[in-house]
Amino acid sequence: METYSVKLTQALVRCSDAPVQVMALPGRRNGLPPTAIRLLAFGFISALRLLLRHRPPAILHIGDLALWPLGLFAQLRSWRTQVVISVHGTDVAYPRRRGFGPRAYGYYLRTGSRLMRRAGVIANSDATRDVAAETGWRTKRVVPLATDFAGPPPTGECDPYILFAGRLVERKGCAWFVRNVLPVLPSHIRLKVAGTGWDESEWQVFDDPRVDFLGSLDGEALVEAYRRACCVVVPNIEPVSGEYEGFGLVATEAAAAGGVVVASRTGGLVQAVEDGITGILVTAGDASRWQTAIHGIVSWTPGERRAFLLRSMEFCRSHYSWDRVARETLRAYGDRLS
């Protein structure tokens, strides 16, 4: 969500002559989201800025559905302001969980969908569009995400390890992969995990002697890890909580960097991976199909691997670009910025 807001803003500046003003709340230095108090203060200050600014904006693009009341303040100032809201994943799926908090948030979203019927909703995938509809939000356009990751030309060579990159939460499927797929792969292949730990139940993966923890990687270090891996796995599962992957940017980043991606055919990953071109989609939770897919990649010759990666990286450069996201977003705005 944060990456989307930053990259889209930069691309809109490149693709449009209209001025773009940003109101943003940075996270904490340790990488965690802002505190509840800071979130409330940010909403209050942003609402005041919208109400008191000299001229109301032609378009107010809200990057998080939880901030929908800002659109209401903008339209109180001027009914001419067009409100656009981006929806991503957890921001629409949280009401699916059990408990008072998810139920209350669900009522909050349903209230917003009734009060903001004029708002245009942009979803990052068909899966996110469908989940947003559960609380009444009607999507105007689906705009898949992009990446600015890029790797050097592929050589066709790789190292004997599989890479998992991302947060260690249940739906990402890292623990499932270690339990059900890693044991049946050739014994010389290791699993390297790059990311941060959020769900304590997932930390059991490091009890396996074939798993190495790399910590958080970014920039050139992450690109190198993607391209040197035998394959990059995105083994999302479908937990009973109803959580899902809104898009799956790791899959797109890995392919653009020169990695061979194997991902679950679930949620937004269906649009983050072009099956057979930027990666291979496998039935979520089917260990035998995962084993077959990875064995096939392991058996590739360097020439076969290089040919696959050349096609994959070229497709990523043309399709998964932020300028493409900006152009599609501008079309969702209509003629207001032309």
C-alpha cells in the first residue's frame, strides 16, 4: 500500500501536467505502521487542510479505504471534487475475520459505501474488487500494480536454493511450504527466507535445518537474491480467516529482477503473475503440484532457463510499469486532469 502510493504519485507527476500535492503519514523507523494516535491525528489534520485550503482539489485520490471520511470532508467543501479511493487487500478483507474489531470495521466500511456512492474505486486486482463488493464498494476500474525492479541480463545459471521473500504471516504460506514441499525436494536444495517476522506461529520454519534466515533485504541485495535463486516461491494458502493476497507484488518484483517465480493460483497473484510468461501458477495448497513444478525448473538447462527469463523480464518491463499504472489511473479520473 505504501509503495503503491509513493510510486503512483511519482508516475502521475511524469504522466500529467496537473499539479499533484501529497498528504502522507510515514511509518515508524522500525518498519511498523504508525500508532493509532498518529493515525487519528493525521486524519484530523488532513480533514482541516481539505476544509481550509484556498481552492478545493479537482480530484482527491485516497490511497487507503480506511481513510474514506476524508472524501466526505472534501465533498462537504465542494461537490465538484471527484473522490477516488484505491483498495488493496487487508483494508477490505479485515471484516472477514472473527471478533468485535472486524465486525465494527465492517460496519464502518458499509457506512462509507453508502455515504460515498459517488466515489470511484480502483482495485489492484479482480480478487480485491470482489472482496470490496462484500461491504458495498463498487469498483470503477481494476489497475494491477507495477514494479521498478530490474536485473542484469540473465546468464541461465543459478544457485541451489529456493527463495521466499516477504512477511511471515499465515496466508503467505512459508510454514506450509516448509512442512509439505521442502522435504520432498532434492536434499541439496535449501530454502532462504528474506523478510520480517509478524506471526509467531510462522517462526517454526527456522527449526528446519535446511532453512536459512537472511533478514530484511532491499535494493541490489534483494535483486541478487531473486536472480541467483533456483526459483522464488510465493506459496500463499487460503486460511480459514478469509484473508487473501490483494496483489502479490513480490511475485512481480522477483520476475522483473530476473527470478523464476512459482506462485499460488489464488487471490491477486493471478494478476501479479502472467502464467507461463513471468512465472508458473500452481494450485494453492497442493503439495504434489508444487513438487512437480519445482522439479521441472530444477531440470532446466542453462539455455532453457535463460530463454524463459529473457521473455519474462521483457514482459515485466512493458506491462508491470508504474507509468502504465499512472495512465490507467488517469483514465479512471476521466477528463478532470486533461
